[in-house]
Amino acid sequence: MEQPATTELHSRRRAAVALIYITVVLDMLGFGIVIPVLPHLVEQLAGGGIANAAWWVGVFGTVFAIVQFAFSPVQGALSDRFGRRPVILVSNAGLSLNFVLLALAPTLWLLLIARVLLGMTAASFTTANAYIADITPKEKRAAAYGILGSAFGVGFIIGPGVGGFLGHYDLRLPFWVAAALAACNFLYGLFVLPESLPKERRTPRFEMHAAHPLGSLALLRRYPLVLGLAVVMFLVYLAHYVLQTTFVLYADYRYGWGTQAVGYVLMLMGACDGLAQAFLTRRLAPVLGERRLMLGGMLCGVGAFLVMGLSNSGAVFLLGIPLMALWGLSQPPIQSIMTHEVDPTEQGRLQGAISSLASFAGIFGPFLFAQVFSLSISPSSPYHLPGLAFVLAAVLLAVGALIASRITRHTQDLAKADAAPTHAELAAAALVPPTVSTTEPSEHSP
């Protein structure tokens, strides 16, 4: 039978997970709303048709990733030094202002500058992952990351559908709504979200050599298994950019799906992903173990991209969505295994390094997939293969699965039963603001 102190600690942990979950949901709503309309806004400002728009979308994605590559480690190191809460607050305030700039930008170049500023402030995902590492025991992190991952799905259930609906009337309107959501998230964090990292667990000073991208990635070299999984994460992130970069234009070109249809399909993707992350990770991790769950999810991703890239009809394309959702199950165990290896005082820098990997992949991914898609539909191309970019993504994931299988063959699974709260528990816990740490009560007042 659990002691009262243990029960209270579990309740506080669940409440803290619920609060950071809400933070990520609000962020993903903001980003999800603009996904269906940004490529069409770029197309409108750039001119020259879909092929030219695909080129510019690739440029936008690459520039955004370069900025994130430079700033994500800084944000991670700052959160290790000053705590997670202030970094999340500054991030959300910056996001709100930058969505306003995106809404107002009258030219393609000003739109690009606004996108750069957005990349500098988009920090809450990195810090949210470190937040989870702060409050969750090692054996429960895979399930907790699965719960957090479902927040991305929830954001995509609502966001793209709303964005597609609003964008049907005005391509600028979704950006205003995204700005309002980011402002609400700032207020929520200001008045509700507690600090997760007590002062005695923070780094004594901010070290710039650990905050720049190469210094952050150097942290990975100290942990061989983490370094190997970092390569896998890089390939996973790289493959994912095929969706962010080409899906909207690909669906329009191949299946004739407009802004609304794309928004609804993205809603379906988000719904499937959210359900898989919320209900399958915590159930399958104790049964299969983190390693098998990781590998099985990656193989599902390979299948999903092949179905999407080779399908000649929209109906067949939709069959790849459940497989895509199962691919999402691979990322929580990868992240969980990595956190097992790293010292608690370096969790923020680890998450900053992981975000840098995503951004580093983004330096190449958008341009790579945009160019492959543009060339595959160009009248001058000797072959007409519109789905070639998706097939390339499947190959990258297959290589990642082989690497992951090899480097983790001796890894001990730590996932256990009763690993994370259910959604019902999250909803109940969210009603009570928690005290994450018992050592510094003053830190947790809003």
C-alpha cells in the first residue's frame, strides 16, 4: 500500500505533466493553424506556380531550421541555469509577436524575416521535454513522453482544420489566431505553470561554450549510446520534413486537394497520432520494452511513407495515416533511452542538443525534399514520379531503423507498468496547480 507522501508526490507529478501538456497543446494549435496556409501564402507572394512555390517553401524551411539550430542550445542552457518556466514564458511572448509579423508581412522577403524571428523564439518544445525529465523517474519517461507527444497530435487535430477553414476566407487570418493562442499560452504560463527545476539542481553559471550548437552537440560525444541514437533521431527528423515541406503542394498537385481538404487530412493525421501516443505508448512500452517499441514504430513509418508516395489516389494515401501514427510511437522510447544516460543537471542541454539535431536536419530536409518534389513534377524531368520525395523519406527511416537495432541490441529496457497517468487523470490533475518540488515553495508561485 502506498504511503501518503508517495501518493501526494504522484499526484503532484501528474498535475505537473498535465500543465506542461496544456502548454504544448496551445503551442501546437498555433503552429498547426498556419500549416495549411503558409505554402499558399508563399505561392501568392512568390508567383510562378507550384514548382516555384515548392522551391521557396524549401528555402523558408531551411532558413527556419538554421536559426533554430543556432538558438535551441542557448534556450536549453538558459533553462538549465535559470529554470524552465522563464524560458517558456519568453518563448511564448516572442511567438505571439512573431505570428503578428507573419500576418502583416506584405512581401516575400519580409515574410522570410518574420520566419527567422519565429525560429529564434520557438523554444517551448525543447524546454517542455526537459521539464518532463525533471519531474519523471527514468522508468516512466517513455510513457510520459508519449503523453507529451500526444499533445502534438491534439494540436494537429484542431489546428490544421481551423487553419484550413479560416484560410479559405483569408490567408492571413490563421496567423492572427495563432498569435492570440500564443498570447494565451504566455498568460497561462505566467499564472499557472510552476517551476520544475529547483535552484540546487541548476547549473551554477551560464556557459556559452555549452550553449552554441557545436558545444551542445559535443555533449552527445560523452555518451556513446546517446551519440548513436542522436544519428537515428537526425534521420527521423530528416524524414519528417517531407510532410512539412511537400505535403500541402503534393496533395494539391496529385489529388487536387485544396486548403480545406488538406486541413481536414492533417486533422485526421493529428487525431490518429494523438490517440496512438496517448493510449498505446504507455500500454505497449511495458509489454514490448522501449527497444522493440522504437524499432516497430520506425518500420511502420517506412510503410507509411511508401504507401503515401506510391498511391495514385487520395483514398489509398489515407491508408498510410494509421501507419504514420504508429511511427510516432518510436520517438518517446528513443528520447527516454537518451535521458537515462545523461546526468540530471544536463537534461536541458540534452534537449537543446536534440532540438539542434532537428534543426540541423531542417537545414537539409526542406530544401532536399522540395527539390526532389519540384524535379519529379517538372516538365523537363525524364520521369514523372510525384511521390519520389516520400519514397526517399522511407529509405532514410529504414537506415535509421538498422542503426537503432544495432546500437541498442544490449540495452536494458526500463519501461514498467503503471508508467504514466491516463488522460482522465491528466484532466483531473490539471484542476489543481501543483508544487513540483518540496524544497523551494516560493519558486512555484505563479
